Amino acid sequence: MAQDTSRQTSPRGIHVPLITPFDASGEIAVDALEALAHEVLDAGAAGITALGTTAEAAMLDPAERDTVTEVCARVCRERGAFLSVGAGSSGTRASGAALERLRRWPEIGATLVTVPSFVRPSAAGVLAHFERLARVSPVPLIVYHVPYRTGQPLDARALRAVGALPGVIGVKYADGGLGAETVALLGERPEGFAVLAGDDAYVSPMLALGAQGAVLASAHLATDRFVALAEAWRVGDVPRARALGHTLARLSAALFSEPNPAVVKGVLHAQGRIPTPYVRLPLLPAASTTVEEALLRVAEVAAPLPH
């Protein structure tokens, strides 16, 4: 069934890939999840992402993934916010089946689908994979390019070819750094194809180079500052953008000093925003000293904004 092309809006601004909070029994803390979604939207986020890496989606069972999607869909319906949902796997057939299930939630604006991991297809195979998924998906696709997790790097030419496919509206770009391919992609994007920064530490230079927005775990905290950073680069307020960017990069470094989302959850718990800091194995909770350092960075970011 063809996608509804009226829904293919290019995503922009700051999107928060929500954690999945757990209660003392290890079950999803539904009320805390809903509150978090409202909090980041209240602070200016353009949208939220459900079931991303930060959500520990790989450690959730199908019923739990449905619960998370339902909560996020309800909030985005109430708030008129953009909702993207992680789905798919390394296999094209299984990914297509996962995407088909998203039809249950009309609030979903796009699905975030990783480049196939582990199997390491050629660039032509990746293109064929996304071509097939774009044909069968009920919602537009955002490609999640994260080669340090998938083992499958793609150059700017390959990403432009995927981005030119009907039904592909963007890429979450998490290349692990900034290089010639990053510059080449941002310098020549297909029409209607948004590049969203996906490496928290590099969000400021990515926005400076022309990224349309970002999907950032760090934006659970100091959401308004990340929104202000994106706006400063958009309007060309370079001194303010630089100052904010350096401060937020220090926060992101602290939050990613242990495997994501352990530190983010530790800080949210310390702030009283989620009932526990629990993560699921094979992840482990962040050390108390790491959380304390991150809280210091949060306080630093909370200082008055530069003018």
C-alpha cells in the first residue's frame, strides 16, 4: 500500500529519543514515560523518537514496544508533535513486517530504520533494502546511519542515492565524527531529504554546516538549550551558537562516558523525573561518580544563556 504523501514532512529541529523508564519491579514506568514526553515538548523539542537505541529497544519484548509506542503516540496526538519510531532489523523481509505493524498508529510521522548491521551488504544492497522498505512502509523512512554500531559505513554518494528514494525523508547521521563525506552530504542533499545530527558531541558543528536538526539523547536534559543552539545557528547568531555548543558538548561528553542511556537515566533519576535508574542487561547502571559529574555539567548548562 502506498504511503500517504501528505505526511511526508521533512523533520527539523531537536528530537528527543526517549529512554524507557523502569519501575522498582523492572516493568515500564508508563506514567514517567508520558511525563518525560510532555516535559521535552514543553521545553521546545520539535518531536520525540520512540524505540531508538536510547530506549533500549533491543531489550524490550513486543508487548513492551507496543506500550511505548502507544504512550508516545498519545502524547504526540495531544501535542501535535512529530513522532518517529524505531523499527526494522538486518533482514529486509523482517524489517518490512515490522514496518507494517506501524499502521496501527496514525500519529507516526516517520520510522527510524538502521542501515543493515552485521550482514555488511554492499552499498547497492543497502540501496535495494531501503527501496523495498520505502515501497511497503505505511510511513516515511528516516535512515539511521551509525557505522560504528552497524559495521556498514556509507559515503555521501550512497546516502544521496538512498535519500533520493520516494518515501525516504531524512537521515539520522551518526558517523562518529566530521569529515569530507559529512561535508559532501550536507553540501548536496536530495530535495526533501533532511540531515539530522545523531552524534551528540558533534551537534553544533553539524548545525553550523547546515544540518536541519538533530536526534539527541542528551536533549532529555537542558532541552531548551539544545533548542536555543539550533535556533542560534539557524538565524546566524554565531557567538551565541559557539558558546552554547561548547557548553553542551561538555554535557554530552559526560552523558556518554558510559554506555548510553545509563548516565542519562542516572541523572533523570537523581532529578526525580524517573522512579529508578535501571537499565537492562547487558547494560549496567552508571557509577555514582559518573552521574555526579554529569549533574555538574547539567548545572553548568543551566547558567544564564549568552547574549
